[in-house]
Amino acid sequence: MNKGILASAITLALTNSAIASESVGEFDQSLTLKLHNELRIADRPSACGDGDYDSAGNPNTTPIDRDCQSADVKAWVQGAMLDYETDGLLPWLDVQAYGYTVQKLWSPSSATSRFYLDESSGSAESFSLFGGSLNFKPTDNVELKLGRFGVDFGHGTIDHVVPLLEYSSIRTMPYMREGAMLRYSPTENSHFYGAITNKFGGGYYTEMVDEAVANGDKSARYFSAYVYDDPMKHFALGMSYQDDVSVQAQMNTDYAWVNDDKSFIKLDGRVFYGNLLGYTKDAQPTGKDDSTYVVSGQITYAKGKMFANAGFGQVGSRIDAGGVDTDIGFPFDMSISRNYQNTTSFSTGAGYNFNENWMAMLSLVKTDGDLNYHETTEVDGVGANLVIQHKFTQGNLKGISTQLIVNKAMEERTGVVNEDLDYYDINLDIKYKFNIM
């Protein structure tokens, strides 16, 4: 799979468009360009794990923030995402193709860049990913994608939030997988998914990475899931298996209703379990668990232009192996990690929709857990996040959206590591979308 996929898929679509129009009569194609600007200014973002452990894997006894290689972030990056898609190319076939690139536009020499665009760490200041897929549609409710396909619901490259298979990256580059993905939809609301993947990329991965064991052996990853999607209720259950790596399961659910007083209530729940297998399990340090879990929930209330929510999350052991991601709870903070060892987190927030263009929200988060599996350092954190959003809904600037998050956080660490952390994190996102055809 290489850059030729992009050219080949587009050429295939264009050369067959006339034939498809005659045979189907409803041929359509779309070409969209999305620009994503991101400015990040932070003392010590949550991704900063440098210094948690020494070279032997033991907890570091020195103040971690002084050794953090990802601290003092000042960086401005821009992404350009070109997506092409056909509809009705042939009665049984469509194609998708894309080309994405991320470029660092600014970062002062006195500060740290985004770690995946930091030349000092061996990364380039820009990177690109290309791909595409052949989408076979033997019937109206069956689709088989072969190739390198997007699985980023936030970017719009997959129709549903499929547990474990889908990944909406919060970073500039959308997420993608390579292999085969099958979707069967017996009804309008019910969808079964299955996939086999051998590569993945996007997010902070600057190239496509093999699905592999830590020893370098390649190991395909298998996914299966069911999704029920309705405007007022949603249920999804997904599983993944990777030999010598891990087996994982996740359930997402939400239910909403409107009361007689026109107030709106929504309940969200999420449960996850992950277990390491084979070589990956055996490679864990003595005393470190090989399985973990997440339980999280949230309630949202809205009436008129005002809304409020409250959430909780409970994470078991922190596992940094096997692709096990426990940072999936509802409590949110730009800086404080909510998935340390045995961490409990709570959040509450309220906001106001001034009109269809402007929204503002303030949320608070509280965390309580241990720094790592040795459980010798307790971590108590508290943070506040101010979120301001704006979008143009009409005129020549329609399609431009902006989000500003200003975060202030404090952590108290007591035990083997004793330190008080007090830091800020500012993130500005500007997104543009252009429908070229």
C-alpha cells in the first residue's frame, strides 16, 4: 500500500464515471478539503510521561516535571485533508481515496514542539499519509472495504462509533487502518461490523505501523462489533483479538428523552475490559497486572439555551502495552491524566448556547489514584477547563469552526515521589471545510 493508491483510485473513478452513469443513472462523487489549524501552548500536557520511570522501569523518585521532555510546548501545526468518494460508480462497487498531510508552521527554539513533529527526537516537521479502498456492495445492506480505509468518526470516514475499531483522533491527522472491513446492516438502525487489519496510522503515528507483537513479530488484529444507532438511544458492543498481544471488549450505551417541560436528559455509559496475551503478558514487569478495566458514566441535562453535565470514571491497572487504551472515560481535562493506576475521577460542568454560532462551557474535574503499578505514590488532581466554541453557519465563511480550551490544573503527589504540580494548557483549533465537488 503506497501513494499510488490515491492516484489509482481517483483515476478509476473518473474513467468509469460515464459508464456508471449509464448503468446506474445515479452516479455521484464528492471531493472535500478540510484544513485543521491547531495551536498548543502548555506547561506540561497530559501526554508527558517522561520521568515517570527510570531506565530500569522503577518509579522515578525525582520531581517528574523537571525531567519532562515534552514540557513547555509551543507549537502551531496545520493539517490538510483531501477526501474523494464515489456513490454509484457501479451497481456493486464504489471507491474512496484520500491524501492527508500535517505541517508544523511555528515553534520557537526556546520551547518544545509537538513531540511527533520534533526534529530533535528524529521526527520530521511534516508528514503525509495516503490511502484508499475498494468498497464492494453486493447488496444494499452489505459493504466490504479492502485497502487502507479511515476509521475516524470525527473526521467522517466511518459511519458509526464502533468500539475498539473506530478511533476519533484528537490530533490533527485522522486515524486509519489497513486490511478488510465488512459491514452488514439488516435494518436501518442495526449494524454488524467485522474487520481484519495488519497496519494502522494517524493521530501521532507519522507513518503506517504494523500490527505486531513487542518482539517485532507481525500479528493481525481481528475486530467484531454490533451497533444499534437511533437518534435518542444508542448501544454498541465491540471486541478485538490479537495473538500474543491482547483481547479487549468495550460496550458503549446512551439513552435520551425529552420531558413535558421541554427539558432534555441524556444518560451515557461505557464499560471496557482488556487482557494481555502470550508474549506481551509474559514481558510485563513482576508485580504489574496483565488485565484492566474502565467503568464510566455521564448525565447531561439541557433546557433552553443552558446545559449541564456530571460524570465519573474508574480505571483499574494502568497498562502501557498491547494497545490497551484506558483513557476513554467521560471526565475530561487537558492536562491531568484520568487513567493512572486505580484512578477515580469525577467531573461536573455547565454551559450556555448563546445562539447557533456561540457556545461557552466551564467544567471541573477531580482525580484520585496512584502514579504507577508500584502504588507507592498517590496522585490527587483538580483541574478547570473553559471551552469556547464558534462556527459560521451562513455566508462565505460557512463551514469554519473554532474551539478554544483554556485549562488550569494542579496535582499533589505524595509517597516515593513528593511534588506539587501547577500548570496550564491552552489549545486553539480552527477547522475549515470546502466541498470542491
